[in-house]
Amino acid sequence: MATSIRDLLIRLNAQVRDLNKPAGVTRPAASIELDWRHLASAAHRVADLTPADAAGHATRRLQLILGSFPTDPGPARPSGSLDPLLELATALGAIADLLTLHPQVSQAIQQVAGVTLADRLQGTLGAAATWSLHAQPDSSPLALERPLRHLAGYRADPSPFPPLATAAWRLTGCNDPGLDGAVARWAVAAQETVADPRTASQLGLQLGAAGIALICRNAAAVAGRLRPEGPALADAEEAAVAWERAAMWPADLHLGGRSTYLRDASANLREAITNAAAPGGAPAEHQLEVAHSALQTAWQVGGIIAGTLHEVSYGASRVWTRADQVLRYLPSPEHVLAATGKDWLPDAAGIHSAKPLHQAATNAQQALTKATKHYLAAAGQVQPPAEARGSDQDLAWEVTTAPNASCSPDEEPLTAARRRHLSSNRRFV
Amino acid sequence: MDAASPKPVSTALGHLHDAAAQLLASHDPTGTRRALICLEAASDLSDLGVPPAPVPGLPAKLAIQRATDLLRSEPQAEMCGIGDRLLRELARGD
């Protein structure tokens, strides 16, 4: 199942919310300390991998505190349901794994994601430490009480939805449903078919390039539906045009070989893109996540195609040229003799007939890099459509206060809202 | 690759390449999708070891029609299947 850091942060937020509920549970001190080894280790990985300088002093302080926890996993834990601390450790470990993906993203996205991650990490550890200090029975004091008290000073961010920038780190698999799975399978097939310059075929390279163009067209269509005035649409269209050019081979060049695997994956990709564009599909933010994820995958395949074309163009060329074209620039008697009765001739030593194709793929990859890097930032500031927002009249209930609802200045907003809600319900009983 | 006898399937492959290039050059989403369908059919032929033959320039639609006519006139069921599939995919609008 496809997952992103954003998905994991939403899950983490729910776990922290559950942790904050007063449950009155106690755990043996040894069990809490054992779970903290895993939690601190996962948190340390996230802190180390958090992008850019967003981490700042606060995260460096956090890293120092985490450094005082034992790092070895300790004795094996009895199997069974996960304790809340281990659930947090699992989510943080998954975030750390996704952070090693290194997607092609802009500095702005890295900055936003870095700040969000640092903030959520502190809030999560703060909630976990507070929970641990309360869950510990008085009879068995915790050896880790001091660092836990330091961590308990951090507060969780109450906002349930992290910014879209955190969806840039997204992992998809071949078994995923819809476009995610189709793109993943297409990428695997493209790599199998075109990565090796000794076996790559013209149609494999053309299908790969045209597939990238189609993915760019899909990204442009999503950006156009959600944010038509932004640069995401123009950048994605530019990349699509560039890859369409790279997919066009002149009629006088030929590179034989098989491309069956990619041919089937390409048909599958085409169908998945058509289905994804059907009306009544996924919510806007999810469409952007999927389109961006597909661009990232296409960018990886684009790099492979450009690399292979470089080898094909400048290495030992396997490219064949139409005989009449060869005779046009190599009219030596040997070539005239060799070309007699032939349609095609292999590239002679020192001839780089595929050079313009390599140049086109390089240009296309540059355009795709630009489109991919900025896509989420450019298309991400999505406003809900007018019909979903409703008219001002529809929203009037939001600003109506219940009668006799007074709000103490030091009352928590959530508590105040709950009290107002209860008092308004009571009027109808 | 001898020039002596350009076979109908080679000519069909030439037409498919030509049509794909024209559709890609149109730089619109439908054109890209149709070009991909042509390239997929070309890949089917290429996998059977068919080399492309030089073809006269025709508009994309006519080139595709010429290619499918040539494929469907072949005695081998495999070639007819490739032609039928090409037409089916194009008609579906994918």
C-alpha cells in the first residue's frame, strides 16, 4: 500500500491523541524503559535524517537528550499487541525509512517538511514522555526519569493535517491499486528493458519516453484542474513536450531488440491514467500526491533512458542507419559496396548517429527535473472548489455562539468548544 | 537487412513509426496516448523480428489505416491480431 510521510504523520497524530486520553493505566518500569530504547532509536534516526537546516537548535537539543537513552534493543519483548510507545516507534521508524528516499524536491519543500517533522517529533516525544511518567507505578522509579522529564516539556502540534510538502516522500509498490501500482510496474519494466545499452531497443526507449510524456500530461491535467494559473501546469506541459520530442526517432535510424515486457506495462499505464482522470475520483490532495509520485518515478526512468542513449550514442553504437543516408555522408567505395542491396547499415566506428536523440533526452530530463522539483509547492496550495466551500449563508452556523456561552481566558479552546456544544445540546433535551 | 523485398509487415511497421512520430509532434494529450498505442503495436511487430521499411509520408490517420489493412491482409493470425488490437485500442480512446 502506497504511503507517504504525510500519511504517517496523520497516523502519528492519532496515536498521540490516544496517548493524551486519561486512561489510568500503569506499566512496569522495566517495560517502559525497554520500549523507550526502540522509540528513542527511531526518533534519533528521524532527527538525523530531517532535511535541510530546518531542524535548528531545538532538534540538536532533542538529539542530545535522545543520546542519553540506551541504544541497544535490550532483551526480546514478549509477542502480543503493541504498547503505545512501540506503536509510536514503528511510525517514526517508517518515517525514517521514507526519509532515505531522496526525492527530487525544491529547497522550499525541504524547508517546510523539515520544520514540520522537527515539530511533530518533539510533540510526539513530549506526549510519550508525559504518558510514560504517568504510567509508571510509584513503587518502581524509572532510571530514565531525568531525560523523560526533559522531553515532557515538548508539546504536540494540535493540527491534524501536516502540509502537503511532507507527501513528497512517498513510497509506492507494484501491488498498489490504481495509478500508483501501474506506474510502479511500468518503472520496473522500463528499467528491465532499457537500462542495459547492450540490449535496449528503439521501441523500448520510445515506449519509455512516451510513457514519461503521458505521466507529465497527467500531472499537467491534475494541476490544471486544481490550480490552472500556477507554474505547475506550465512546467509539467513543458516536460511533456520535451519527452514527446525525445520519443520521436527519425525514420532513418533503427535499433533492434525486444520490448515485450515494457509494451504490456505501457498499455497498463495508459489505461490507469485514463481511469484516474475519470470524474468523481480521489480528493484533490490525493490526486496531487499520486501525480507527484508518478513524476518522481518518471524522473528516475528518464535518467535511465538518458544514460542508455548516452552509451548508445557515444559508446560502441548498435544503431543502424538507412543505407541511402549512410551513402550521403560516407560516399567511399567501401561503403558503396557495403550498401549495395541493403536497406540498413550499422554505424561505422566513430559515427554517432544517435547523438541528437541523446541530446533530446537530456533536454527532456532537465525539463522534467524542473517540473518534478517544484510540482508540489506550485500545485499544493489548493483551495477547495466553490461548491464544497458553500456560500457565506451556509457557513453562518460557524460563527453563532450558543446562549450563555462564556469563555474563560485560560480555558483550553477544545474544552471550551466541548462545553459550549454540551450546553447547546442541553437546550433541546 | 536486405532491401530486395520489403514485406507488407515491414511496410506496416514503417507506417506505424510514421504515425507515432506525427502524433507525438502534435503535442497534445490525446496525440501522446494514440502515439503510445502505435508504438505498442510497433513493438509487437518488432518483437517478431520485423524490420521497418521506408514508407511514403501519409497523414497519421491514413498511415494507421494503411498499417492495419496490411496487417489484417496477412495470412498469419498473429499479424491480424496485432491489427485488430490496434484498432480496438484506438477506438476505445485510451
